[in-house]
Amino acid sequence: MKNKKLILKILIFSLILLSAQTMWAENTSPEPYTENEFPQGLKDLRRFEIISLGSMPFVTFNTSLIYSGIRYARHDFNSAYAPNLFATSSYSAEEQREIILTSLGISIGIGLTDYIIQLIKRSKKTRQLELENENLYIIPLAEDQDASPIEIPQTEDDEVQEVSD
């Protein structure tokens, strides 16, 4: 009987202690990322990865459709080679490997194209910001020691216009 009371007291004390601990615990919720937390190269690599892997299923589907059409045409439109979207094993192991490798190459090409476009946009934006922040100094012609006035020769047409005005 004493053991049961002791165990019950320990259990109650533990529950009270655990509930009190949660009241004074520090906030452990994660903070949102800041703008400069990751270098731009890692952000570009992540974007490349997302676009390349995200385009893979669509590119694979289209590649298999095109491959089926080409295979059907090469075999003089024989019904045994007709494209079937719902067939599970209409390709040999070598054909499947070619389709996957072609799809992978196209997906990587899409990711690289996006990466290059983003680099061009970023450099154009940086160049434009530099031009906007550049200080321009205009020196009057009279104060510039290296400047010399340019004489423009007058033609007969200029004289006629002056007279007619």
C-alpha cells in the first residue's frame, strides 16, 4: 500500500513539474529566413534543381510520345508499333534508358536556360541601379578649361531661313 502511495506521489509531482517547466520554457518556434541568409549562388542552385526536377515528368511524357511516334513511323505505321499511352511495358530496356536520358538532358537544359536568363536579368538590374546611383556632374562650358567651342558653318539655306523668319 505504501509503495502505491509513493508511486502516486512521484507521478503527481512529475506532472506538476513538467507542467511548470512548459510555462517557463523559451520560445523555440523557428524564425523566418532573412533576405541575405543564403548566398545568391545557393539560391540559384536551388532554383535550378527545382526547375530541372519539376520539369522531368512532363518532359519524360512528351519524350515518350515523340519517341513512340517516330518508332511507329520508322516501322511503316505497323499496328504492332502504334503508340499506346496506357501500355506499361511497350518499350525495351534500352529504349527506356534512351527516353530517360533524353528527358534528363532536356530537363537539365531547361534548368540551365532559366539560370542563364536569371543571371542576365540580375546583371541588367544591377547595371541599371549603378547607373541610377551614379553622380553626374555638369560643368558649364565657360568653366571647363579643356573645352573649345565648335563653330558650325552656315549654309545658304540657313541664311534664307533667317531672312524668311
